[in-house]
Amino acid sequence: MSEEEEPTVAEIMETKVLTVDLNSTVKTCAKSMAKRGVSSAVIVQGRSAVGIVTERDLVVKVIADALDPAKVLVRDIMSTP
């Protein structure tokens, strides 16, 4: 890729998406996101994607409401299609 070309989606996308089980705690999810250095996690039930949790979800739905991340499940804060 030369300096003048824009990168393609394939060149910048992440191929190993972080997945977190539907029944995991927000604390577990946040730790996994931090460890991987990503800002979101796809929430799964078995092998099916059922939602997504983003850093914004953690801030707005947990931290801002002073909820305990060790007691809140990702299923309760995830965004769904």
C-alpha cells in the first residue's frame, strides 16, 4: 500500500472478534475488552450472536447509575438488533 492509497476494510478490520457469553457479568466483559484492547464485545448465546456491548454501554448503563459490574449481567445492558 502506498502513502497515497486509503487502506481497505480487509487491511484494518479485526478478524478475531471478542465474544462474551450472554450470562457473563459486566465486570468479566470489561476485563476481557481491556485485555484485548477493544472497545466492544459481541454477546453470544451458544454459537449465535445476540447483541453487543460497547464502552459507551458500560459508562451509560453501569457506571453512571453506580451499579456493581460484578452483579450486572451483560444481557441486561447489551444492545440488540
